[in-house]
Amino acid sequence: MIAILGTGKMGEALLSGLLRAGFKPGDIMATTRRPERAQALRDTYGVRTVPNSEAAKSADTLILAVKPQDMATLLAEIAPYVPADRLVISAAAGITTSFVEQRLGVDVPVVRVMSNTPIRFDEAMSVISAGAHAGEDHLKLTEGLLKPVGKVLRIPESQQDAATALSGSGPAYFFYLVEAMVDAGILLGMPRAAALDMVTQSIVGAAVMLRDSGEHPVILREAVTSPGGTTIAAIAELERHSVRAAFLAAIEAARDRGRQLASG
């Protein structure tokens, strides 16, 4: 039995992914604060919605998907009901495994996970790290839950805040870029729908090419960038406006904000 505690947008995305991967509605419990949200989850997915305490007592695996600022309250609520043989998966940005371990008060195995919203289409990037009491079996079980909905990568926990900023928030940077490119197409006289189609397919094709070719992105970019051509003119403008530096600063800011949220 798996319980998702805090079934908001990311929790629901994971819930739907588990069901697509072959889990039955009876294998999953969900918790949420609002009764109307619980009813919507029951109606849409057929899963059972329960209080946090019942989920902690009954499930073999607990997935903590509340917001970082709500994690301490949730852990205080469920701590009396979590025995040491439960696997606890924490999916909240910035929350360390030691934060969870200390508040549960038992030698519970904790695995820290950061995924992202493409989980809704089975294209998530999920990174996982083991806590002090989590072993290979716990990592494999976590991978088994996440692999049907995307790619899974093990990293040291010291890199989790960076991963949150890079891939956890990454889809938003991508959508921001698409929005800007579509606006540029409109500026150049393209209808919005046509501009969106061209940009979307161009980026999907480029992403698949990057993934499947094995080539470094610099090599792929240079292949499009002819001497004195249109692409180098565009790249020169991006460099003049320090777009690369802006991305570095933005992702660093996201990392820092994740740490602030976790510290309360």
C-alpha cells in the first residue's frame, strides 16, 4: 500500500502516473486538507482518501508531497504512527532527509526525491538520494515507483538543492523560453498558432536530437550556426543581452529560494 500525503498538483501527477504504470486504485491512498479536493480525487481516480494519521498507520510506503513550509507540521502529526519499517519518500523542495528523520524519531528509511511536472506525461526527471537509514533496497523500490513515469537519477543529497533548481523548476524555464519565441514570431508577422506549432516542434526535435545523438549541445548548436548567417546573428544578440549569465543567476536564485523555504 502506498500513501501520498499532500495530494496537490505534484502529488496528483504522481498518483496518476502510478495508476498508468499499473497500480490499482486500491493500492493507493491519498490525503488532502480540503474535503472538496478529496472528493475530486475519489471521483477522478477511484482512490481512497484518508486522514494523515490513518495513511501513516496503514501504508508500507509514505510519499510526503506537501509544500516545504508545511512539512514540519505534517511530520509532527504522523510521527506517533510511523514505525521504523516504513519507507518514507520526501518530495518537498529543500527538505533534507535528516529533517524528516529527526522529526519522526525512529530509524526510518528516508529517500529524498525531486521530480517535475512532465511526470503527467511519463517524461519526468526525478533525482533521488538516500538518507542515513535507507539502503539499496529502498533506493530500488523508489526507482521502481518513478521509472514508469520518466527518468530517474541517483545523486548525493548535497546536490539536491541544485537539482531542484535545475530540473525541478526546469520546465518553467522552458515554457518561459517558448513564450518569448512565440512572441517573437508574432512580432515578425506570424499568427500565434503557427508560431507556437513551429517553436514547439523545433524544441521537441532539438530535445530528442540532443538526447539520442549523444553529441554535446555545443556541437549541435555549431552545426546550425553557419559563418555570417542568421543563427550567429541571433546568438550574438543573446550574448549581448547576457542571456547565459541570466540563466546562471536565475537557477542559482532558485537554489537559494529552495533553501529558504526549507528553513521556514
